[in-house]
Amino acid sequence: MVPFLIDQNFRDLLVERGPIRSNVVDFPRDDKDRHFSSTYYIRNLSNGEKQDRKWLVYLDASNKVFCFWCKLFKEDGNKTQLATNGFKDWKNLSHRLRSHETSNEHITCMSKWIELEKRLQKNETIDKGVQEQINRVREHWKNVFLWIIVVVRTLAKNNLAFRGDNEKIYQERNGNFLSLIEMITQFDSVMQDHLHRIERNEIHYHYPCHKIQNELIQMLAGEIKSTIVKRIKEVKYFSVILDCTPDVSHEEQMSPVVRCVDVSTNQVQVEEFFLEFLKVDDTLRLTLFNILKDVLCTLQLDIGDIRGQGYDNGSNMKGKHKGVQKRLLEINFRAFYTPCGCHSLNLALCDMANSCPKAISFFGVLQCIYLLFLSSTKQWKVFKNHVEGLTLKPLSQTRWESHVESIKAIRYQAPQIRDALNHLANLGEPHNTKSEAESLATYEIENFEFLLGMIIWHNLLFVVNSVSKIFQREDMHIDVAIIQLKRLITFLEKYRETGFLDAMIEAKEVATLMEIDPVFCEKRVICRKKQFDENVSEEVTPLLQK
């Protein structure tokens, strides 16, 4: 009979293996070069037989030996060192072991151990009922945590919010997490019983609170990050990609990405792994570089194994004297720097468009049309009633090539959008809305110059956007990037020769469909009044003449 409860893991260990013995080969030595030896585990009898001392255990941490049986079953009055604090007098160890194994206390503890061992094997100990209850509770919480982890993983995978306005079960606006838990109770009896116990206040710690959610998310993220780091270490060499952007709370965040070549499969492929978001106090060159070093040190990745680095075209990143790429090259000269091709293409396109006043005016009109319909639900309903296909989109502030999405809605639905503007102008709306809608419909969309610019920009941005998306693929190789750039250059050169004529034909087709004369509007010639001392033969220069 055992007068105490035994942990289930320890119980299984006792049944399967018995007392644990040390695997240490080189034992610590004292000042007289004496030490414990594994030969003490065997007792040599006078008749030549050998007896295994299963009860003897050596503890590595304290460099002491114990009697496992006496340590487990000792009485209150048993002050033997082998049963209490351990014994380490190696000179007298042999004598102490012989005297201990013949003592009454040791024999009593041995009989208790033999009885316990048999009962454990048959699962007939005095705490059998308690152990069964412990196992049931353990299985209950295991199932509860399984469902909670499934819900956490699902919400995190789909980037959905967890919490609502309160954190109470079966109340309104309690968020996605608790709503999913309530749904699961309709199909799982374990969760149903668990929530009923929460409602009856039978348990206090039920684990759906936000602290447990955050802890589970961190545990899952840590496990995923460990798996990623393990794969990176297997391939050894890798490249780093960095970018900083402010979040919704206007805090600057750095997103480090590691790219490596996976050679473990038959098909060699390039893989990218996002590691984590890091809060950045400032975007100075030295600060960003120190954060990069700290991340690699925390993940136990060797900075000497970096074979490439890629950033945007910001001066703090690409600076050739004190930029991040230069500081990394000073430590590892093999970390070849390559600026982001997509960002370089975006900057070139942005500079090209901003240098043309006509382009600035054209995209300003697109944004005005979008903002006019978006300013109220009534005006947006007018748009939906007239346009059934593509919807209007605002101009992107970061990716210039994505402006093609804003142009596409007007390019293929110009007549419908004009009708929506005319209908909006005829409604009894405020004067500013009426005048703006009438101006956009009459002087912009019905202008042949606007239609021609719409065709030209759609054709150009469509090709540029396709190349940009290819640049952002995970499996994009340098040779593919070079081929795409050559194709883009060839397209632009060809468009300069024949593209404008083709665009003119398309614009005339759209103008005919909208019943608009395919001619450019000529500006009125403004004549300045002659002064008495001016020469009459001087020609009058028209202003804003095309």
C-alpha cells in the first residue's frame, strides 16, 4: 500500500524502467582523486555470484548517491544519508553500502517497493480510483485545449480579430473567438459540459480569456519560427530582405524576411520565410543595422552565412558609405546587395508620371470621380444603378503601376460612368455636387483628349503591372527578371513608334460609342490689347494654343 499519490509520468517510469541510473562515464573526482564508479551498482557475493543493486542511484547535479527505495519509503525517524541528503564519502562508500543493504530499514523499504511494483504492473494501487479521476480530468482539459488551439489557429490563419466588446460567454458582441467556442458546443459534448460549468461558476480558470489567447498565439508563433529557423540552418546559406512601414497605430515596424534555396527535394526551389514584426523607434542607418544583427543573433543564425541582401532604394538602406547594406558588407563581404527591382520600377514610373502635367491632371480627374461617388451612400447607389461591372477604386499611394485598377473601371465603362454623372447632376443635390458632376461629365469624360489619355495609360500600366507582379513572385530568378525587363523595354520602344496610332484608333471607337466627336478641343486664342508704342507688325502669341 502506498500512502501518497504518484504522478502518472513517474508511475509509468517506475513500471517500465525502474530507478534511473546515471550515464556519466567520467565522474567528478575529489582532492584525493577518489570518485564514484559504476562498479558500485554490482555487489560481489562471497560465493562468487553478483547481485544488482537496483536501489542505488547516482545524482549528477550534487555528485552524491542515494538509496531509491529508502528515499521513497523512509520513515520519519530514518536519518540515513542514503535516504535523506545523499552520501559522497567515496573512501567509505563500499562499507556504507554493505551495512545499508543489510539494515532493517532498507529491507522494509525494499518489501514496500516490491509490493508497489507489482501493484503498479497490475494497476491495483490504493490510489487507483484517484488516478482514474486524474486521467479523466487530464483528458478533459486536453480536449478543451485542443478546441481552443484549433480556433486560435483558424482565426490567426485568416487574419481575423479575436476579441469583441466583452469577454463573457453567451453575450452579444463578444468577438469571433468566443462565438466560435459557442458554436463548437453545439457539436462537442466536452466543450458543452465545460461551458455549462463556467455558467454555473463551478470553475474559475476556464482559459478563453485574452491572456490565454495571446499566450497560445505566441506559443504557436514560436513553434513555427523554430521550424523555419531549423530549415534555414539545414540549407546554411541565406539572404535577408528588410522593409519598414508604419502600422495603423502609426508605429514604425520592420518586417525581416529570409530567402534560401531548398535542396532537400528533387526540385530545387527558392523559398521565402517571414519571421516577425519588430517595433522600430527610428529609421536611422545604425539603428536598423543593429536590429538586423539582434534578430539574427536571437534566431542563432550566423551573419557570415548571408549571401545576399535586398532593400528598397531609400538612402538609409542602400547608402554606399553608411547605409545598412554597406555596414553588412563590412562584416561579410559575400553578402551581395541587390536593390528591390519592383521598387526601382515603381520609382521610375512615378518620376515619369510626375514629370508630365497632363498625367497629373488625368489621374487627378480619376480620383475626383471616385471621391464624388464615395462622398455619400446616395451617390454611391447612383453609381451602382448605372454601372454593374467593375467598381471604382482609389489611386494607390505606394504602387504606381496599380493605378491600372483605377483606370480599368473607366476604360471599359466610360459611357455608363458618364450617365451616372449626368444623373447625379440632374438630382436635387447641393450646388457643389451638381456642378462637380456636370463638370466631370462634360469637360472631362466627354473630352476626346481625356479618352486618348485613358487608353494610353491603361495600355502602359497594364504591361508594367504585369512585370511588377512577376518581380514579386517567390520563385522569381534573376534571369527571368532580365528577360522581363528586356520585354518591357521592347514594348515601350515599339509603343513609341506604333502604339500611339493604335491608341488613337481605340479612343475613336470609344468616342463613337459615346457619340463624341473624335477631335481635340482647341483653346480660344486670347489677344492682348495693343499699346500705343508697340509695333503693329508684331504677331499676337496665342496663349495655351495646342
